[in-house]
Amino acid sequence: GETLGLIEGGELGLKSGIALGEELASIKGDCLAWTHLELIDPTFCSARASNSLKSLEELIDSFPRTNSKDEDFVHALARCKAKHKVVRALLGERAKETRAPASLEF
């Protein structure tokens, strides 16, 4: 039972870690796209949105990179998601214009 539990727990942890990484990567992708657009067009976002965007990038960059009992991944991700939501709200329709199509074919 113990061995099976360790295997199932490891698999669940791996799946959860991948999902967390994918979500964080999506937020980082938005952040990079918006930062790039701001460099190209300084009128892309307000000063408040720009400051929030920088804050979001700092949150993502400071996200824990190692698995430790001392780190609260859920809380750190919740903070990133909340700041991402604020930036999207500040950018309004402009944020929606930067989203990639749901299906990209190569």
C-alpha cells in the first residue's frame, strides 16, 4: 500500500506541477507580449497599467523554482493570477487583442 501510494502521489504531484507551470507560463507570455507592445507603442497602456505590468513580471520572476515545504505555491500562483486579472482589466480591450488564436496550425 505504501509503495503504491508513493507512486500515485508522485504522479499526482507531477501532473499538478505541470498544470501550475503551464498556467504560470501563459501569464508570463501575456506579460512579455504586453511589455513588448508597450515598447513599440508607448500609448499602449496607462502609467498605472505599466506599473501593474512591472509588478506582475516581478511576481512571476520571484515565483519559487524549487520544491520546498516552506514555499506556498498555491498562494504565490494566486497572487500572480490576481495581478494578471488587474492588468487585463486595466488594459481592457487591448489585452484581448493580443491573445493568440485558440488553434495555431503550422
